[in-house]
Amino acid sequence: MECMAMDTRRMESTAYGFSIVRDTPRVGNLSFERFYSSEFPKMVEIAHVRSGSRMAAEDLAQEAMIAAYRRWADVGSLDRPGAWVRRVVLNRAASAYHRRKAEARALLRLAPVRGEPPASLSTETHAFWSEVRKLPTRQGDALILHYLGELSINEIAEVLDCAEGTVKVHLHRGRSALAQRLAREENGT
């Protein structure tokens, strides 16, 4: 495996952040540029529903990709480098969400603040993902990866670094909790 150094002169700005323009690090047949192009949009979606903020999602996905770039010799040699980046995105998004939640509680003590749903999400979709964010982190992550990331049980287990049975439990408990919460909302109780 070759050793890489981060060289920001090799990057140019794009709609999603940066793009490697020459001398991209390569592990086997997989260049970082090809990996970035194929994975980044999905990472933004995953971070968006986990964090609740489109702007934060792009930053979170970008940070995860930078982390992958810095460790590309190791990450690129993994069987599924996308799983590594998904885990980084989920961890960073969960941390950002909890940090914003604590900040919001502090602001509520000072003055009433009410956030608007992201423009790209319908009210129903926003309400649904808002309920997902209230679930325990692993349950929410499993649901996001299954429904938004379209990953199999095995792939989710790889991303979350747990057993397939554990993923099934998280999905079952998350779905059950969501069904109860959404039924209560629908009944107005």
C-alpha cells in the first residue's frame, strides 16, 4: 500500500464540495475520485435525515470524505470502503444532532425558538424523520441505513459493526416505537 499525504492543491470546488483533479490516490483499481463521486450524494442524504439539517449534512459528508481521503491507503483497501464512510457519517451526524439538541435546550431557556423543516422535505417526511431522530441512536441508524441507504441486514451490520441479529432487533424495536408514536399522533393522544 502506498503512503499518501493530504494535498489541498489537488482539489477544486464542485457543487458537493471538492473533487480531486489530478494524481488521485489509488488503491488497486479504485481511485478516491471515483469512490467520492459514487458515494458522496448518498452520504449527504444519510447525514441529512440523521442530522435534520441539509447544510449540516453536506458538511458532515464532506468531513467523512476528508477522513477517508486522509486514510485512503487503509480505507480503499477495505472490502467495502463505503461502509467505513457511512459509519463515520452516522457517528458525526449523531454527535452533531446531540450537540444541536443541547444548544437548542440552552436557547429555549433564553427565548422561544422554533425551527422550520428543511425546504426539500415535505411536512410528513420531516415529521417522520424527526421521530426517527428521537429513537435510540442505533435504532435510528439501522432504520436510516435500511430505508434511505437501501442496505441489506448484512450491510447494515457491517456499517454499524454489530451482528446481523442485533440489526434485526434494532429494526424491529425502531419500527415498533415509530408505529406507536405515529399512531398516537394520528389519534391525537
